[in-house]
Amino acid sequence: MISTLRGVPQQVNLNNAVIEVGGFGMLIQATPQTLSTLQVGREALVHTSMVVREDSMTLFGFASGDEREVFEVLTGVSGIGPRTGLAILSVHTPEEVRIAASTKDTKAFTKVSGIGPKGAQRIVLELNGKLVPTGAPVPAGSPAAPTWEPQVLEALTGLGWTEKDANKALEALAKNDPEIVATGSVPEILRAVLRSLGRGNRPGN
């Protein structure tokens, strides 16, 4: 089983990346936050989880072993496949997932596109005792970067929202949570926008 990849990204797309390892191009599926840490031509270390099906083998990549651990616990829940697991980690940090699971916070899970109240209730029931908060602090935002807006827009449209809806969500975020926007952190801004969109909108609606 492949647990980590160390190599040079050759492609970084909206939902996946190709990392060259020993002359082989390894395709990984990942969250926008993880993909935002990869740069073409610069060596990177990615933690991975392989999902084997009858007709496929898919490698999922994570920026940390902590993310991978939570992903694997999530995908052990009935009805949560790898795509939904990634969607949850696109909205919440691993620690936030642990807190939501331990406090039975179903609303936290309904913020994820595709998860309704019944699904959220099942998730918290099945995660009971499996994910415990570690007390880790929320990571501070990275230094401001002038390219955050197009990166966030690309990620949102790649996840299914229209460019119009994505722009509206960013405008609302800038008005309601200027502190988050001021960080310039792509992962933090993207996570906040996804939470906002998940409250009432779904891609394609």
C-alpha cells in the first residue's frame, strides 16, 4: 500500500495532480487546499490513501497524515465514499471534523455540498467515539498572496458552482468576514466560501 509520495508535481489541476516519482507519473485526487500547496516543478511530499474497487485503483492525496487519518475514518462510515470524504475536508479542517463528530454537530456536516440533515445525522452517529478532538489550534493563515482570488474561483467552479455564484459568494465573504479575506490564505478563504455556499446553495441549483 502506498502511504506517501515524494516527487515533483508535473501537473496541478482543479481536482487532481500528477506527481512524478521515479520516472512514473502518479495521479492523485485531492482537496483544493492540498492542491494549493503543490507547485509544478517543486518537490513535494504528499500523504496518500489508496482506494481499491473491482474496476479501479484510485490514489487520494493529503497535505498531512492527520488529513489522511480523518479521511480514512470518514470513508469507513456507511454512505460516505471517497468523494464525499474529500468534500468534507474541503470545508472543514481535520480538527473541526473531530469536534463536529464529538459534539454531534450535524449542522457542520450539512454545510458540505451533497450532505442533508439525515445524512449528517447518520455520520455523527457512526463517528461516535471514532474521532476525538486533539486540542490542536486552528492553523494561522499564510501571508497574503495577490493570486488568491483566481485560485479560489477556479476551485469553486471545479467543484460545480457557476462563476456567477462563486463571485457572489466571494463578495459576500468580503463583506461579512473581512478578516478571513485579509489573510490572503487560499485554503482559509476557500473553506469559508464553501461553508457559506453549503448553507443553502448546491451546484447546479
